[in-house]
Amino acid sequence: MNGKNGEEKRDVILRGLICGGEVSLAVADTTQLVNEAIRLHGLSPLSAAALGRTLTAAAYLCSALKEERGALSVTIKGNGAGGAVRVSGDKQLHMRGYIDDPHADLPPNAAGKLDVGGCIGREGTLTVVRDDGDAVPFVGTTQLVSGEVGEDFAAYFAYSEQLPTAVAVGVKIGTDGSCLGAGGVFLQPMPGACEESIAYAERMIGKFGAVSSLLEEMSAAQLWRRYFGEQGESVYAQYPVYKCRCSRDYIEGLLASMGREELFSILREQGAIRVHCDYCNTDYLFTEEDVRRMLAAREEEPNGAKDDRL
């Protein structure tokens, strides 16, 4: 995929240190990630903007995970038209997510833009569960500030992680319902940063009120160079993708763990076992024959067992 200036564009999160190492900078392009979510869930423009902003912020959080097996989840529960938004990801930036109402629709806000705050709601909570590979996951919850996502994550960083962070995230949807540009800029002063560096971060984030339009026109690397020059020489790149961990084999493993008695009880009541994955909007159907084959592959059925016959 090429930007309007001809340079190849792909989803990426670029991270590095600027201001002499006193500010951590990340620039994210998540356009394809959002388009895949639109394709899988049939999202309305409003729901795509709400979920897309959350996917972008969650991908940034995932890029900071310390352990290779690290993972996290984000849940935003507000009182808006779209219901809850849930996103999960891991250190490899395998991201997935969904919104309760994929077809939410509201009139434009006062600025004439998609009313993401109305979609998510201005009252509620943002919760992050982060597992860095140790035995006890970190759980942080903050109250929503505006429902616009960027401000809500800024509040989360400040109050839950005590890491003041300037956040700008955005999603631009075209007339055909596809995502034209999505991503974000994150500026996080390091502990001990001087007042000048902190003021620089606060001043710079104001340039990205239309970050999605910028990312429609240019790549993440171009945005970095245009606004931050050659700062951050040791830039680290990661590539987010929409990838759900579910599969038929994975679901079979979960079903097998339920036990023979429970599985055949469901079959007797419903005629088949149906499992829906919200993250990738996929339905799995298991007939009696499927269940018997699944169980036989894991453990031989006892001779003469008849109590599980339908």
C-alpha cells in the first residue's frame, strides 16, 4: 500500500527516545489494522472510529510489554450508544477487538466529526489488565474523561501508571466506509525529565489533532521526520496485525476440557454445540459426530459406554 506521496505505507509502531533521551516517542500507523476490524465486524463509521482508536492505544501499550510472552487486555465500559469496547493483544502485536454494537450511529458532534465520545460514553471506566509474564497481572482502572479515547488513555497513564503521557489517536473513515488513515502519537517524558522537555512534549502533541489525516497522506516514518527531524536515532519498529488466536482446534480443546457429560448434555438440549468468537466474529458448529470424533482423538471411548447417547 502506498501513501499519496508514493512512499510505501504499512502498519507500524516506531519507538525511540528524543530530547536527549528525556522523552519516549512512539508514532503508530494502524490503518490496515482498523480496515481488518471493519471487514470482520461490518463496522459502521462511528463504531470503526471508537474501536480503531482503542486498538491503536492498546497496540502502543503492547509495544511496551517487557516479556515475549506478555499480553494485555483493554476494556472500556461507558454509557454510550456503542456499548463496551474490548481489545486484546500481545508482545508480538497480534491485536484483536470488538465493540458491543458494531453498527452504532449518531449525528456528528459539534465540530462536525464522528461523535466517538457519544459512542463510548462520557461516564464509565477504562480498565487495563497487563500480564508481563509473572504470576500476578497488573490491573489498572480509571474513570472516563471524555469517551474520546485519547484523553481517556492519557488519564489512565497519569493516574494508574503514574506515567504522564501525551496521547493523540485518530481514525479517518472514507465515504465508502473504509479507513483512510488511523494511528497515533504518544509522547511520554521519562522520570527526571527537565521542565523544558516536558513542555516540548505538551506543545508537540497539539500538532496532532488530525493525526489520522496526516497518516492518510504519509507514512509513520515520514510523520516522524517531518515533526521530530532526526531525533531518536535508535528507532525500534514493530508491526501490528489483526490476528485472533481462535481456531477450530483451539475451540475443540476448550470443549474437550468441559468433559464428556457436559458436552452430551448440551447436545441433547440443543442438537449441536455452537461457539461464537466475538473478536473475529467467527461461528463454530459442532455436531454429535464432531464431538465423538473430537473425544476419540483425545481419549478412547470406553467400551460399551451408552450413557452419552442422544
